[in-house]
Amino acid sequence: MKRKLTNKTLGLLLGTTTLLSSCYSYTAVVGKGPQTHEKIVKWNHYVVYGLAPIAVSDAKQLAGDAKDYTLHIEHSFVNGLVAALTFGIYTPTTVSITK
């Protein structure tokens, strides 16, 4: 009986974790926001579950001379899949600048 209860609890915990998981997302609007809707997308590269950065994009450099833009950083499904396949050793994020 105790073994069966433990299996049900583990199954419930695993199911809840899967259903409640979401993708990390951060958005910042600079100035008046995007004006021309030109979009630039790059990946940031991290290791050890995102704790140590290898190569991180510079938002000002990606925006160029634009004064008004939106910065969006997300941990997308593809980023999560890559992180899962590498067991968290390599953990990328996606950065997009909309001018």
C-alpha cells in the first residue's frame, strides 16, 4: 500500500511539474518602443544551467543607432530542448531586438 501511494504521489508531482512549467521571458521597452518593426534575433550562450555566460549579446550593439526599440529575452522551447539534450551543461536563451 505504501509503495503504491509513493508511485501515485511521484506521478502526480511529475504531471503537475510538466503542466505548470513555462518558458522564461523578459521584455524591456526602450524609448517609444519599436517604430520600423525590423527584428534582429540572436542566441545568448550559457553553461552549467545558465550560471556561467560564454557569449552574451549586447542590446545596444544589436539596436545600432536606434533610440526606440524593444528587447525581448526568452528561454524558448528550442532552447529548453537543447538544454535538456545536454543535461543543462549548455543552456542558451534567445534575444530579439525589434527596432
